[in-house]
Amino acid sequence: MGIARRGTRILNLDGERYRWVVSPDDEPGLAIVVEIAEGHGQRMVTWVDHGTIITPRLVAMVIHRALHRGWTPNQRGTEVVYRIKGTPTPVQT
């Protein structure tokens, strides 16, 4: 099942368009949910610590890590789940 378009953002990265959203579940933190923007493929969820500021830059890093670990967003498959412990929170100035 794909991510609902409402409330999502698009990120262009390395010539591909990704749709992403933050799902604020109680535990184990915040879920960054990402899938290919057009079509149907494998969804990726990365959990980060509560209080982490989710920016497009962080989402790009999460996507690169997932691709390096074997995530195949253009192919159908079971959802892949990752966890980033101790996610740095950028300082607001």
C-alpha cells in the first residue's frame, strides 16, 4: 500500500523522485516513511529518535543509506525497516 499523497513531500535525489512523510508514532520514535513518487515499489521506513528535526537533508541521507543497504524502491517487495540511534538534532539559530 502506498503513502497517501496528502501531507507528503517530494524529494528529488540523484535523478529520482521520492515521496516521504514523517509518522509520529509513540515508539520507537519518529518514522520517516519513503517510497518512489510515481509507481509502486518497496517502501522504506527509518526510525529516528524523538526530538530529531526532520529536514530534507536528513531524508536524503536516510535514502542514501537505505539504497546502500539494498533497498530497491523501484521493485515491489516487503517494506524494509531501519533504525538510526542517536540521530543528531541540528542546532536552531
